Amino acid sequence: MRYINANQLKQFDGSLTVKELIAKLEQENKAKEAKNEETKKKVIEAYSGKFLKVYDPHGLFGESLDIYKIDELKFTSYNTEYEMLYGFNGTKISFSKRDLSMFDISSSECRYHFSEKDLKEATIIGLEEYQTYVEEYERITTSLKNLLKK
């Protein structure tokens, strides 16, 4: 059973026995868990196999654009505000003034998680648009390699 605060207890009739109170709390917890499981399922179905574009005007290295290929989305944990967090298996491409990278991500890596709010704020793009970002990444890295060889 999760943490119980005084406000939760105030909603119940004061004449309940401890056994009745425990039963009510367990029933409430089961309903919350069922709702959470349904939410997890919907989010995972909505974003698995998708391509996302995330523009951040205030990224670590200034303005940045991140492109994600999400092969598989998984529920991983909760943040400090008790929002559900989702990790993913897939690829991330980053473009910024100081960073250019493309790498694979495993859902076990704790630094690459999304909340449902993060996912909703991202733009879902199609395969063709994703491919243009891959091609642009390859063009830029090829150009950099050629510059470094000179």
C-alpha cells in the first residue's frame, strides 16, 4: 500500500472500522493502478514506432533540434512530481551550434526519458522527414570529415 496522508483519510466516514478502512483504501488503490496501467498502454501505443521532432530554443548548447526514432517505448519510473516516465529504444539525432550527434539509445539509460507531457509537446513526423534529417546529418559529418583531412 502506498503512503496515506490525512486528506485521504478525511474523505472516509469516521465510523469505519480499521478493516473497512483498509478495504476501501485497497479498492481505491486498485482503481488508481488500473487507470495508470490504461494510461501507460495508451501512451506506449501512441508513440512506439514513431518519429519525433523536439525544438528547444534554450538547450544546453543554445538553440537545438532533436530528432528521435522511437522503436519501442517503455514505462520506466516516476519523476519527483509522480509523473510517469517513459524510456525508449531507438535513435537520437541532435543539431545545435555546438553539438552534432547521432546515436542509439536504450530504454535503460536514465537520461533519455519522456513524460507524457514531453511526448505531447513533441511533433510527430513521418519517415520521409526523418530521412531528410538523417541525410542532413550525414552530409554535415561528411563535410566535417573532409575539412579535418585537409
